[in-house]
Amino acid sequence: TSRSNIEERQNQGFDIGILPQTFQDAVNVTRKLGKQYLWVDSLCIIQYDDNFEDWKKESSRMEAVFRNAYCTIAATAAEDSTKGFLKRSPVRGSRVQCIEVQTPSNGPAYISLIADDFQRDVEDAILNQRAWVLQERALSRRTIHFTAKQTYWECGYGVRCETLTCMRNSQALFLGDPDFPKSLGLRPAQDKVKLFQYLFTRYSQLGLTQHTDKPLAIAGLEKRLAESFETECKYGIFEKFLPRSLLWLRAGSMRMNRILYGNDRKVPSWSWMAYDGEIQYLEVESSEVEWNEGVKL
């Protein structure tokens, strides 16, 4: 969508046939779900001819978009916007996805030709190597992952597979938690620290087309965490957990280069957001140090 065609599209609409196949597939899924509206960022945000003004405004609202959506459609199998994600290669040598076997005591059992591999199919997929996607998954109430092998349903009750399997990923359970981050309020401070350190460490490993998007691509998630922790947060540093937030360092031996932000957006050197590269956090036992509670952000 551009400044030159937005008025026409808003008033007259357009044929979905002009859309790339991945977007057409998303429209079909939305209709099958019985929903009337679909958000696609490149269609709903002006991409050209306005000096990124609409993008700057709408990118700050991503937290509300994903938090309030019925579900998020993850086109995990799509290589790009032109390839689509609904066509799936059949299992070699068979058209049957699973077979039913009767057991003498426990009723029917189902044997599938497809192995459930959420780590490979979803976590390690190209889509989930993008930094923006981490925030989208965390803020969504439920996500449908369309992978090359099968479709996964992810929500607060775990991950459901086409093979009728139910899985739970304890480390990334918050990604499908419909009450995230409200449910964090019941957890001890140590768990909250581990969560944001895991999130920011993982985020630093993901890719961004524009390095200067580093604060923006996680701003919505950062805001939700700060609200749950009942504290202030700036540049990935939480005031309530200030010492723990500052105990970041580069991961590995690769040099971290300073990101050149514009004059309108300064990121302080004590924040990991000021640098391009992967980070990790020092593991320090609370009993081994004396924290200065008087230091404020």
C-alpha cells in the first residue's frame, strides 16, 4: 500500500488476485475461521511515498494489534510472499497421513507417518529467525503455524499437532500464554529475571533488515513486561531489576559494533540495544553480592 493508492483501496477495495500467494492463503484461512478482518502489515501500513511516517505511527501500535487479534497466522512454510503456505508435499510413498490400530485395553491408537518436530518445523524455521516475529508470537493469544510438514496450534494450553499429539514447551510456554504477561505477576522475582534475560538473549540472536529497528521490534513486548513487573523500562533495562538488567555482555568472541542511530533517537552505551550482535547475561548468585537498591534508572 502506498500513499497513491490507499484512498482507492479504502473506498473501492481490490481483487485479492493481485496479492502475492502467501497473502491470498492468509485470506482463505481467515474466511475459513469465520473472521471478517485480516491484518497484513505491508497492506495495512503505508509502505511508500510518506517518509515512513505511517510506519512509525503504526509500529508503535503492534502490541495492541497482536494482543487483541483472534489469532496470528504464521506462514512458516512460505519461503517468501509469493510462494504461499497451504500447499504441502505428500508423504513419500503414501497418501495416508495416519492409521488407526485397535489395542486390547486402551482403545484405538493412531500411528502417523509424520513425526512431530516442533523445534525443527517451527522454532528453527526461517520465519522464527526474524526479530520482529518473537514479539508477535509472545503477544498473540494463539498462533497457527503452517509448516511444510503439518499445522501446529499454539496457545496457553500447549501445542496441538495434526497427529493428535499435545506438547508443552516449558522454556517457551509464555509464547502461547493467553494471559501473558499477566500470569507473570504470580511468579517470584527470580523467574521474572530469567524470563526477560531469556527473551533478550534470544532476541539478540535474531535477524533485522535494519539494525536501527532493534528497539522498535521488541518495544511492544518490552512495554507489556514493564507493566507486569510494575516498573519502568528503558532500552531493555528494567528499573526494578536494574543490576540484573545491566549484567549483559557479548556472547562469544565476535566484536559488537555500535549501531548508528539518527540524531532523533539516541540509545545509551550501557544498553545492549546500542550494539549489533548477540548477548548473554552473567550468572551471579544473589548470596554472593550486595545489591545497591538506591540506584535508579
